[in-house]
Amino acid sequence: MSTDDKFLPATVVADPIADPGIEPHEHRITDIDPKAADRAERQVAAMFGIATLLTLGACVAYFAIPRHAILVFGPLTGNANNLVLGLTLGLALFLIGVGAIQWAKKLMVDNEIVEMRHPASSSDEDKAAVIEAFQTGTAESGFTRRKLIRRSLIGAMAALGLPAIVLLRDLGPLPGRKLYTTIWADGIRVVNDVTLRPIKPSDLVVGQLVNAAPANLQEIQEESAVEYQNAKAKAAVILVRIEPEKIRVPAGRENWGIDGILCYSKICTHVGCPISLYEQQTHHVLCPCHQSTFDLADAAKVVFGPAARPLPQLPLRVDADGYLVAQSDFTEPVGPSFFERG
């Protein structure tokens, strides 16, 4: 034997491993004892039933427990309403899951089967076989036969939808007519939104654009910060001065401007972004979010972009002290369109 022969691997011929097949099926006690099966069915139904009661309890607790009630556990504290909601809904989902597992382990058919692989594209015969297998599985699960489980599960799952409906209350009250109005009214002065100084027509030169707000906004700020932000978001306006001969005045708006000074909502009618990018040569104002462009010299009509409505115009006049004031609120809702808007 040469030296190289010592390092050649030996050829080993091994017999293939035989297919062990499926082990003999072992019957469960619920397979051979109807009383045990009925007992397991009652256990599963009890879990589903308790889950239903817990879900209903969550709905009751949502209204019954004060929203700001606090529970104290030694050094730990927590909101009572949130804690009870979490416990009841969490336990309801837990019991539905445990009940489903108990149902599968004790009552559904547990025979192992062998299914040969098939091509990716199924034939009509295979599709029919799948449907038949599904129907067989449904029958073997006992879902159609065991009415107690079926009804209790349907009740538990249906009850889970109730908290979702109840929790819609947290979205807040319906807006009602608030979307149609702002805090502008007859006689409300137009002030600079930074300095809060009232504005006179002489303060504006041709080509100038000023961001403005209603003078009564500060009164709301002193009362409620939330209402202040809501009012400010809707009432923000832009003042612009254009050469009067270049303005195309719609019918009915002949007295809405003062010597070429026009006032429009600052809120884009597309999705509500604030706008003030002004090009004085074309009198176009651009929304920075989606490039909707409005012609302020032509009733703020849309000349480009996704916005579907012109900017609402605020009618102006001059008060006894020479300051710009509103004649009224906007004559149409400001901001994006909404379902109830005509």
C-alpha cells in the first residue's frame, strides 16, 4: 500500500431509513367517555360565558368608574378606569384563547393524517377535495354538533365588539355646527398675529401680505387653552393689498375689500395646512404641503394643485377709529371639505 492510500476514505454503503409511518392513534378519555366529553364541553362553554360577562363588565366599568379615579397599591398608583378595563378585557381574551385550546385538545378529532404534496396550481378535483376536507374538519371539530360551545363562542366573540363601540366615546363630542363657524363677527378687529396690534389700511402697502388673527382671540386664551388653540386654528387669516384695478371682484362682494385690501382664510381647503407663500407679481399664494395655488386677485380661486375650493374670504370694513374690522364671520366653512358640507 502506498502512502497516499492510507488517506483514502472507506466506502460505506448504508441502507436507507425506513418510513416509520404514523404511530397508532391513542384515544383520549373524551373520545371513549361521553360524560368526560360533556364535562369538557361545559368547561369550554363556561370559559366563553365568563369572557362574555367580563366584556360586558368592561362596558359597565367604563361608564360607572369616574375617569379620574385613582387606585393606590402601596407605592404604586394607577387610574382605576384604565386598570379595570385592562383586567376585564385582558381576562376575556385570555379565557377565549384557553377555551379554544381546551376545545381543540379535548373535543376536536386529533387523528394524524398524511397529505402528499401537490403542484402549485390546483386542479378542480383538488379544489373540490379542499372544500370537502374543510367541511369534514368543520364536522369533526364539533362546531355544528356541539351547540353549547358554538353559541357560547359566538356570544363571546360578539361581545368583544361592544367595547370598541363604547370606546368611541373617547373620540370626543360631535362637532355639531363648530365646523361651520369661527370667532370672527361683526366689529371684531383684525390684529397682527405676532404683535397683536390692530391694523389700519395705511399699515399695508401694495404687494404686502400679513398674517393676522381676530382681536377677541386673547379673551379665549385666558379662559381655556384648548378652546384657544381650536379657535386660533380656524380663525387664522391673511391680509393682502393688491392694486384695485387688478382685482376681479365676484358679484355680491363689491364692499368686502378696502382700497385693494382683501382678507382670506389662512387654512388650505385641501387638507388644512397653513398657507402664506405669496408671489406678489402674480398674486398667487402657495400651500407648502401639496402645492395648491390660489389667485388672491380672483377670489382666491384654485389655479393649481389638489385643492377643490377657493379660500373663504372674510368681508372687511373700517371702524370709527380707522382700524380694519370684520363685517361678519366667514360666509362658508373654512378648511378642508367634510361630509356634511354642502
